[in-house]
Amino acid sequence: GREPRDEVAAAEFVKTNTAPHSLFLTAPSLHQPVLGLAGRTVVRGPTAWLWSHGFPFAEREADVRAIYGGREDALDLLRYYRVDYVYLGPTEIGELKANKAFFDSSFPAVYRAGDIAIYRIRALEARDRVIAGTYPPREYASRIDRDPSQVLAEFRAIAFELCRLRKVAF
């Protein structure tokens, strides 16, 4: 089960050893230490009230589950979201059915304590900069805000799609 002392220690590690704008994959919990205690950005946070405001999050929710499950396109999804670290604890294993063996065999663990492991994912970004052709340009604006160089890196791959979306919208 959850051990608050281990979660606090993991949050301290994150605050001390990761860049302030690092992006983490975590379970979507209000009590997630990476988000709540370390103040880092997460791929998918709690969505309890997002649906009532009309924010679409079903694709992202499915993607997070696919990554944690170690599905065959998990590496591409990690690249797509530009995930820097994956947090794997009791909630991720229990609620999201995380495939611990997949992460242990695919990524270096930079932190381990109790039931918690944090994996460094950044190496994927350097190997394959453009994967937009595989995934439609969802949430493009939020990725541009995080890394403006994406405009240049992905322009050719998604410009036509964005142009068509704009034409249809107006």
C-alpha cells in the first residue's frame, strides 16, 4: 500500500534532482507527490471535474494507460508527450496496472525506495524528434508552450492537418 514517508522522500528527490519544468508520467491522483509536493508538471492530472467544463481528456487518459501497460506503442507515446520521467508507485501499479517489468527493462531507474521507482525517459527524445505522423496533432498548443522549438521540428508533419482543421472550423 501507500507509504506516505516514501512518497515524501520521492518528492524531495524530484525537487532536488530534476529540472523545474520536467514532465512526469504519474497516476492521475490529487495526492500524487510529484504534482502535489514537488510541483512538477504531469501528463495527466486528476480529471474529476474536467468533463463538466467540456475539456476533452479521453485520448490522453487512454494514452497514459497504454504507456503504463507497456503496450507496443508505449515508446512512441512517451516521445509524443515528451515525457522526461515516469513515476511508478503503488497507485500506478494498483489502479493503472503498470507493467513494472517493461519499465525496468526499458529505462534506467534514477530513484528507488520502498514501492516507488522513478525512471528517466529523456533519452527517447534524442533518438526520434518527429513522430507527429503517427499521432494526430492533438494538444499541439500545449506542447508548443512547453517547447517552442517544436514549431520548427514538427511543422512539415502537421501544418497541413492544422490548416485543414482551421478551414473546417471557420
